[in-house]
Amino acid sequence: MAPPAIAFNLSNDYKDDGTNILLDANENAYGPGLVVDDALKSQIPGPSLDLLGLNRYPDPHQHELKQLLCNLRNTRIHTSKTLTPENLFVGVGSDEAIDALLRCFCTPGRDKILTCPPTYGMYAVSAQVNDLQIEKVPLNIADAFSLLPRQINEKLSSDPSIKIVYICSPGNPTASLIRKADIEQVLRHPTWNGLVVLDEAYIDFAPEGSSLAEWVAEWPNLVVMQTLSKAFGLAGIRLGVAFTSAEVATLLNNLKAPYNISSPTSTLARLALQPKNLAVMKANRQKILEQRERMLKELPEIPGIGRFLGGADSNFLLVEILDRGDGGKPCNRIALALYERLAETRGVVVRFRGKEVGCEGCLRITVGTAQEVDKMLAVTRDVLASLLTGRITAKGDGSKDEKEQEANDVLA
């Protein structure tokens, strides 16, 4: 039997040639949240790599790293209980946790997951890889892409084969923080025996105290995923974490490969969680928040830019591209052409999201440095003006729907 088609695409991903401004993958443009001093340099370059113990297999348990992550998230805002390393699974990015949960709790060919589009594409990719069906309850487009807990609970009541609900908060591509009360409604379902997985990859760009990681101490059916790829600026080390009950964490840790976290990854992650480096992360985050406010103010001043959809709780924004400079409608044709022209002729890479639920004519734009935002605003104004006046047109090869879908399916 032929394997199922995997609905994602990296082949059309405009990547870096050393000159592009990358505002597409929601990376931290200010770099790692690390103080690059002599002490750090002594552990990283050249022959000094053996200081990381590269001749030995890495620690399979990562207790010290897990304790530092607990220290970060034990805020006492959502519970008086305390997270311990027994509540944690660490993996190769959040994607390992996404996949491990499916392999642990779902039976291929029989069980299902539930997602709330528009959302992160990796949930569906992992479900397809594991031969699982996907049920969907779209977010509430009329309410800034909020969760619809009543409709979710109705689905769960009617279909016991749904074993996991994936909720992204802040959402990707919506940048909206999901209300705690709405998540609690799903957690309180009276008969459903499954897991609610809350993906908090972008949580450090939301208001202080928003993370529900410590809330897993109150809810045995809750998993909260996080990553060091975003606010911490460490996408290259691939470190993700799942906070959950000790029982679920034990299952995930028993399922993983023995040495899934490399010694360099563990060392850099532990360095990033030290007080002086947390201060660097927070300073870089503040710069991103300032540029986010600037984009919220200045992007709408460009003719052809429409509304911001969703929220502003992340390091990216979701914005409509219109078919006219004044009073137009959201337009996938213009949005796709703008996306292509920015990348191919101006060296600015964003993401087309116009085929997602409720995202007609939308681009997702990562918040960059001040200089990157300068260029993005200038070239967007110029290219969009040319598109709207007909001085340049969209490429004509391929059908309209195929081209839009191909661009939309670029993952991340």
C-alpha cells in the first residue's frame, strides 16, 4: 500500500543565501539569549568542544536542565503546587513531543486527534505519519480566533476515538492567546478520557504570567509544550519541552531514544537558563515587542494593507493584503504576488497564509530587528504599490489555486 501523502512543503521555502531578511519562520532576529563573553567562548569554539564531554554519551535524564526549566515556570500564578523534573519531557524541539504523544496515546489506523485551524501544520503532519485521522473545530474567526470549547466538547462526546486535542496558544498563524477559561472547559469534559495539549511555543511574547505550564500540577490530562527556539533565540539547538503529570512524563521518557538531547544542546540550554542570560533574553524580547508595536502602527499606513487578524501576543503578525489601495477587499492573488516579489526581488521573506481558515489574503510577518523592519516596510510599500497599479503582475505559470496552496503549505 502506498504511504499517505504528507501535506507540507519545504521545496518552495525561500531560504537564506546570506543576504535575505528572513521574516518567515518566527525566529528571533536578535540572536541567542546568551552573554557571549570569554567564559562562553571557552566552551564553544574549536578544540574546546571536548569540554562539553563529546567523547561520552549525553545524560539520558537531563535532571539539571529540567530543574532549570521548572524554576523558570514555577510562578505560583496558576497553582500553589510546584513543578519538579518528574513533570518534564525534553525532546528535539517541540516536534518530538508532538510525535511522541501520538505514538504513546493513539492507535494507528483507529484513533484521531482534534485540531483547531488555523493552526500549526506539524500536528497534521505527525498525525498523517502515524496514520491517524484529524477532526477539526475551527477557531472563532469573529472573535479574534478564540477557542470554541462547547463545540470541541460536543465533538469529544460524540467520538471517543479522539484521543488528543492540540491547542496552540498564542496561535500560529493567529498570534492570539487562548483564554484560560476556554481551555478549562475542555479539561473539565465529564466523560472524555484524553489529553489536552497546549502548545506555548510563543508564550514569552505574551503578557507576563500567561504561561500555563505549572497548571499541569492541577490537571493530569494537560500537557504544555514549550521551546527555546523563539524568545530564547536558540532554534539551532532544537530543544523542546513538555510539562505534564509525572505519569504522562514517565511514559514519554520511556518512549524516547536514550540519548535524544546532545551534550552541546544541553549545555547551551542550561547556559540560556542562567540569570545573566535570562536577562539577555528579556532585553532582546523587549526589542522585539517595541518593533511589534511599530509594525502595528506603520504597516496600516501603507496603501493596500488591511486589518490585522487575530492578536498581537507573539513575535509575528497576521495581516490582510487588499486588492485596492483604498477600501479594497482581502485578496489572495495580490498577497501571493507580494509574497513572491518580496522574496525573489527584494530579499525579504515572509509567509503566505491565504489558504488557511479565515485568512483570505493574509501574510504572516515575523517581527525583525529595527533595520529589518525598516527594509520590510519600505519594500512592501514599493512592491504593493506596483502590484495595485499594474506596473508589475503576478507570475502566470500554474493555476491560481495550485500556486496559492503550494505557498500556503510551506511549514512553520
